[in-house]
Amino acid sequence: MRVWRVALLLLLVAAAASASAAWWWLHRPLALAADPVEVSIELGDTPRQIAEAWVRAGVKAEPVLLYEWFRWSGKARKIRAGSYEAPAGTTPIGLLEKMVRGDETLAVVRFIEGWTFRQIRAELAKAEALKPTLAALSDSEVMQALGAPPGLSPEGRLYPDTYAYSKGSTDLAVLKRAYRAMQHRLDEAWQERAADSPLKSADEALTLASIVEKETGVGADRGKVAGVFVNRLRIGMPLQTDPTVIFGLGVAFDGNLRKRDLLADTPYNTYLRTGLPPTPISIPGRASLFAAVRPEPTRALYFVARGDGSSEFSETLAEHNRAVNRFQKKQVP
């Protein structure tokens, strides 16, 4: 049977019965309609279907030649599902080895620290070669698809990171990885919480971490920013943080926070309400998660932006007011 297949392969390739003709074809770069040619192989595709898919995509060869090569090699059943590229210079041998190794072509999508769920959904919608399955679903339906408990807000529940995926993967598959990653990171941080932390649950830690993420301009300040908020929680002082107010305004926020906005009574207005807001307001990174559960020891109750990304911390309101006058004036023409 093998002799017959070799003979057929040689006949179709070079119209000759010599082994040298087959060797020449197998080692010769394939002609391509584009550089590269891309193909997605689904689980269960047959060697014949795979050969035909490469030809449809732009490999200029008879599909029967590729098919017989895959079968004659003895490796046809080792071809792995996935997304593959054949760049210029790819030979029939190289093409098969790529698929057997599972040397897929991956695309990536990145979720940035401090993003909201709305921003994440927008990023997924424009991600390269990612199959959309969530566009018609509400936020709560997306969370249900992720296997989250009923009523759980999507905010803060996806870990910020760069996620590589095979072209043709679904947006839900990427979100599931990000959801599991945040669960793992949050549990890891919660196990390391300080013994005297006022936070009552891992969810509270996630909410505080999301605020710390939005309020921190430079990494060196993160622990002290968390310390200020923890100090306020301990004494029942309002957190008075602008990012929660902005989040509560939603799409109504035009980029300019006004006094009337600080008076808008939403569940996220931490000027009017004490304690933490009802949900996280962004996705925090690992550093913010650990800052929330193990803040830097400080007596400060206030901080103000210096204008260079860092913050000035104060223990008393009088000190804080002086810092505001000093640093805010620099920002006013």
C-alpha cells in the first residue's frame, strides 16, 4: 500500500516515477496567493478537508497532492486543531510539521489596569480574529455565561493582563480565562491580608483595590493611598474619592467633574455616603490587590495630586488644605 501511495504521489507531483521528483516537490517552497496564507483547522477536520482548506486559502497546489502527502507521511492523524499561517518559503514538509507541532498563529487582546467592563467589551469587539458571541448579551447575561453567581456585578471581575488566543476563538473563551485569573489573584491576595484589616470579605478587598488602582498615579504611592482609605474606613470617615463619583455618573460624565457632580446622590458618591461603594469601579492589578489587603502603615487621612503623578499625604485637614493650595495652584493658569 505504501509503495502504491508513493507512486501515486510521484505521478501527481512530477508526472514521473522517480523518488528524486518527490523529494524536489516536498522541499520546494509552495507558491502562495498571499503572504502569509492563513487557515483555521477545526477539531474533527479530515486530512482531505485540511488540504482543501489550504488550497482555498491561497496555497497554489493541487489539494490531492497535499492530501496524499499528509497521509503518506504517517502523521495525518497527529495534525492539531488551531489557527496556522504559511509564510513565503513554506514547503509541504514544513507545512505539515507546523500543524503536527501545533505551531499556531496567535492573536492577543490586552485588558488594562483601571478599565471598566464597558471598556473591556469594547476592546473585545475590535479584537483581531476573535469570534463575537457576547454582543447581544446584557452584562448580567455575560456574567451568567461566565458561571458567576446570580446578581454579581461584572465590574472588577476580570484580571488585567495580555491574553493570547487562537484566531477564531470566542470572546467568551477569553473572558472565562480573565474571570478565573481574577478569582485566583483575589484569593491569593485575601489569604495575605493584614490581621487588623477592616475589610470583611474578599469582595470588599476587590472594591477597595479598584479604587486604589484609579487613585494611584505612581506605583510608589499605592500602599500609602490604600493606607489612607483604610484609615478612613476604620473611623467611619467618607472616602471622598472622585473616581467613584465619576463611575456613578456613567455615560453622563463628560470628562469635567463639577461641584454639582459631587452632590449627585448615587450609590457610588463617596462624598455623601460612608463606607465602600456597592461594587468595584475598575479592574485592579496585582499590586493594587495586595495594597488593599496590606496597606502601608500611615497616619495620613488625606492626599492630593502634586501634578506629576505622585501625591502629597497629610495627617490633618489643615495640612491638607495647605497642600491643596500649594499644588492645585500650580495646575491653574
